[in-house]
Amino acid sequence: MANPDPITPITRNPAGPLVILAALGTGSLLTLMLLSNSTMAAHTSALYSSFAAHGVGSVVAAFALLALWRLRGTQKDRTVLRRHAPLWAYLGGISGALTVVATSLAANSELALTGTLALGIVGQMALALIFDATGAMGIERRLPSGRQLLSLAAIVVGTLLIIFSRGMS
């Protein structure tokens, strides 16, 4: 089989109810991850917290991969690993490790858990809109709509309210 063109846009599947629930669930998991990692960092260091989180994650991923291999068999056309991912796709591990370090530091500051998550959402939304608008990393190019930009502005205002209203009680 020929190597696919790494510039070809990624195709998108429709977002059904299960996909929407999964996306909502990631928010809860992200909060749990940030809380546990920042607690680990408060007792050790942010670097150790990242190392521990990724070490445990690697062990869990290895067991999941082995389970999938057993369920799917060993045929070449049913392999779990995709051999043609572009090199930049491996940056997720680096950004994940840096995210754990940065959020562990931020959550243990005056921002606390809520401020850290709120600013994280602003960063995610802003970069996602930039990636969509530019078609970066092979995704389909989509210019942001006025509603999306208004939504980002509302999220920024909400984030500022979360952060600066702490002392107003």
C-alpha cells in the first residue's frame, strides 16, 4: 500500500450523541487529571508529577494496546498501530508532558484549579480557531464565524470574571 500524502486534510466524522458525551467527559477527566497532578506536584515537584503521570499513563496504554491486539488478532490489515502518521503527530506526548508541568505549577498558584482550567480553555479555543482558520497540521481549513469569535470573547470575559472575582466576596 502506498504511503498516503501527509498534507491530505483529515476527514471528520459527524458528531453524534456518543461523541458529544465523550467530549464532555474529557472535560471532567481533564479536571481530575489537573487536580491529581497538581496535588502530586505540591508534594513533590511539577517535573516529578509529569513523570509519574506519563509513566502510569504509559503502563495503562501498554495494557490497553495488548488487550486490543488480542481482541483484533495479529493480521496486518487489522493492526492497531497506523504506520503512516506524520511526524508532527508525535508532538502530543511532548505537549502532554509540558501541559502537566505547566498546569501543576499554575493550579498551585493563586489561580487555583478553576482559574487554571478557565485559562486553559481560552488557550485551547484560541489555538483551535487559529488551526481551523489556517488549516494547520493537515486539518480542513475553516474560517471562524462571527458566532465563534463572539463565543471566544464571552469565554475570555468569563475567565476574567473567574480570576478577578476571587477577592470580591
